[in-house]
Amino acid sequence: MPDLVVEGIRALGEEPEEEEHLLLHLDGLQNAMASLIARNSLYQVFSVFAPGGEVPKSAAVHSLASAARELHRAAPVHSMSAEDIARLEGLIVDLMREVSAAKLPPSASLLLLHHLHALLQAVQLVRIYGRDDVEGAFDAFVGAVMRRPETAEPLREANLMERFREWVTTVNGIISVGTGAASLGQQVIRVLGS
């Protein structure tokens, strides 16, 4: 991995001083990682990372984070197709409109709209930050609904329960990776009842 970081940083074409700054502590991190991979004791890894018992090199971690940011800006993670992004945006906006138009108690509306807005923002920024924020926002939404199942009754009274179930299943299907995540939407549906 460190070799790929060096290669990526050099490909950015930064000024020599900036390139040197971004790569400053990479060799120390590489040595510490090699020591860790070799299954050395924590003391041995620390000795490689902080020779002579110096304070741990937080600057090295900071440099690696800076390198990651620069590389990410140059080549952001695209893990969702343009079609999926557009579809998710449409689904979220449609549900936001329905929730806004429904006669729900303010607490239920606020809960749903707050999380829908956060999810929409994550989807709109997926080309910059990748899909992790989308998954995190969806998980937060699911968690909020599971923690507050009393939201289900107002949805039923407003005839939105079936629509909400379909929405959770559809969105979950678009953003899920692997079979483990696919069960997430089913848990929400169980909590909300039939």
C-alpha cells in the first residue's frame, strides 16, 4: 500500500515541497506496518514507529491523512452509477414531499424529514465522498426509526405505511452491498409491524 500512495502522490504533479510534505513520514509508517504484519509484539511495533521511546508520531498519521485527502480529491471513489444516484434522489425527494404533505405529528415529520434530508445530502455528495456516507445516512435513518417505533402509528393513520415499506426495501436494494445489508430493510419492516 505505501508504494501505491507514493506512486499516487507523485502522479498528482504537486510542487516538490508539497510532495515532500505529503510523503514525509510514509517510510516510518511503512516500517511500523511491516512490523505489525510480521506479528511482532505491540512494544516492537511501537519501537519501530517511535524509535527511542519518542512520543508517537502523530505527525505521521496526520501526513497520511493529508495524502489520503489529496489522492481522494484527484480520484474520488465512484461506487454508485449515475442512474442509481438519480433514482435515489428521486425516491428521497418523493418521500419527503409525501411526508411533508401528510398530517403527521410534528415529532414524526421532523424525525423522518431530518433523516431524509441527511440521506439526500449524502447521495448528492457520493461522487466526492463515495458511498460510505450514503450507507451511513441510511443506517442512521433505519436506526432512528427502529429506536422510535411510535412513528409507525402516524404513518398508518396517514396511509403511508405501505409506501414507506416499499421505499425502505427499494432504497435498501439500491445501496446494499452483499446479502448481510439486504436484511436491514426487513428489520425496519418488522419493527414497524404489518
